[in-house]
Amino acid sequence: MGKMKALVLDADWQPEANYLGGSRDIEGKQATVGSKVWKNPLLKIKELPIPEPGAGEVLLKVKACGICGSDIHMAHIQENGYIPYPGLTSFPIILGHEISGVVVKSGSNAIDRKTGLPFKEGEIVCAEEMQWCGKCSSCVIGEPNYCENLNEMGFNKNGGFAEYVVIPDKSIWSLEPLKDRFSEKDIFLAGSLIEPAAVAYNAIFTLAGAIYPGQIVIVNGGGPIGLSACALAKRSGASIVILIEPSESRRTIGKKIGADFSLDNTNVDLQSEILRITNGKGAHLYIESSGYTSDFWNTVEKCIWRGTTIGSKVCIISRSDEQVSISPDVLQVKKASIFGSYGHAGHNNFYYVIESVAMGLNLLPMITKTICLEETPNILKSLQFDKTDCKVTVLME
């Protein structure tokens, strides 16, 4: 089918001496904890064959693909030479998982879940990054994010920083509901934001049990997932949404899409400010999406303990290997709960986010820069240190 351009990340397989590996580790190819195995990452734009969809797969022409923090972490070199990303990784790999595009071709038995028929050529779609098997014990009980055979687009399966990508049919969602609201260009930008927004949706509504109109929500971290959480919380009726974020530009975006207040954690006493803004209540839901869990947890415990709200929930979205000291007495006396959130798959999270965007949920202010594929290697390096931009999105020709 010809050739395509793609951004490929490769690295050296050099497991740390104390790395035990897991059942899914494949020597020289796949690691379950990338930060313990892969050294000296190298990014290159390459020309590769356009992939052919197999049974139950669909070939997409990629139109937009957002850069995620995980892409930056996989391409980053720490002082010890290893990448900092701690999850499932397989190199060489085409990075990118926040994609939208157009259906080019369906493989045999590839079925559109809307119609029960093969996908239409030219249909505008986005895709889930997490590719679950549907057969293991986790999938059978309705927990596909914890699939025992999980594959992840852009991590151990080729992703969307390419002109074309092949994706399982069950991972594809139509963006046709957005056609009445967006221009041809903006619909692909909006579609590329469905994945990070679905991560926030999964945390708030699927795992933490939702919020109710009139409740108070605090979000730590103004990256795309944290900002999506602000937007979703406000649209769901939260009376007060407070964003905690050191970047002024990201605080400004937060105010545009849902935050009522934005606090710079580098120059305010968070506990005092939160209790002042909420009239001593604290919050019903605290969301950690910054990656700096220990710093935030100290504030959360104080606010829960000194606030008047009973039954507060704390939802951890970001991944971090920090050790956090918890005071069980605070949780017991205040009837508080902690939830760990992972991924976005299942529970129709994509469907509900797409419908919310179609009906007015505005996520586009998060995209602060668009680039072409050839610019991506340099941008991935600069984003390791420059946090000025919020979401940088790669647009394909």
C-alpha cells in the first residue's frame, strides 16, 4: 500500500541489576516497567510501509495526535541514562495515542459498534489507547483497564505519530456527533482530546462514584487531564472548582474551561486558601493529576481534618513512585476515601465524553500549539523542561 512517515522511538535494552521483570516482559523487546529497563532513547522520523488491517482491525489516516506527558517521559533521558516512564513499553515503537482520523479501510470482520456493519470509508473517528482482550478475568468482570493481556497504542503497539495506523475495531469511536459543532479542522483537534478527557471522566464518574450538583471539587495539576477534570466537574454542577497549578498560562486556561478559582501552589498557603474560599468546608472531591502526590497529600489531609465536609473522596490519577505517609485517623474520623484511577477503557467513558463535547463541553482552549510531524522530535525534547504550552498537537497533512 505504499510508504508513510512515522516518528519512531528506539532505546537500548539494559535492565537494572535488581530488575526482576514480569510475566509479560519479552527479552530485548517489551518491559512492564520501562524506567527499569530502557536506556538511551533515540527519536527518528522514518519511512515505513503503510500497515494493512487484519481481521477485526481498521486502517485510519491520522489527522491529529496530541502529545501526552507519557510521550515526553519515554523520550526523556534521566541522569542514569534510563527513561523515566514506569509503564508498559516496547521499542522500537511509533509513539502517540491521542488520535483522531479518518477510516481508510476495514479488515475482515471489523464491525462498527453503532451499526453492526463494517466501518464506512471516510468516517471521522477517534480511538481508545488501551486495547483490552475481552476474555481475561479482569475484562469478564467489567474492568478492561486492568486487562491481563492489555496492549497500549503508542506504548507496546504502534501509535498515531504517523500518517496511518491500524487499530482494533472495538477501540474506535465515531466523531460524527461533533460535525454540527466543529469545522473540519477543529473536529480533529477536538477528537484528539477525547482520550485525555476520558481518563478524567473515568476517574470522577466511574471510579470515584461521581459528584453531585452543589459539591466542591479541587484539582491538583493543570495538564490536559486535570483541566479536563475541571471542565467535567463544572459542567456536572460543581458549585466551586479550584485548580492548583504553578503555571500562569495553564491557570488561565483552567478559568476558561471550568475552574472558578486557580491557585499557584508555589506562593500561597493552600490549606488556608482552600478553607477560605470554601467557607471552611474543604472539598467533596480532591483530584491529584500533577504527579507530585506527596506535596498535595499534605494539603488534602489538613483540609479534610479541619474542614466541615464529611465523606470527602480523594482520587489519584497521575502515576508516581513517591512514598506518601497517610494518617488513617483522618480518614476514619472524617469518613474519607482514597481511589486509585487508571486508564479510560470500558464503561462507555469515550461515548459520554464525545456526547458531552457534542453538547457544549469546550476542551479546545487546552491546545496551545499545533505542529507538523517533522517538528515532533525537537518539541518532545523541549517539553521536558518548558511547561509554557499546555497541549501540543501534531497535525498530519
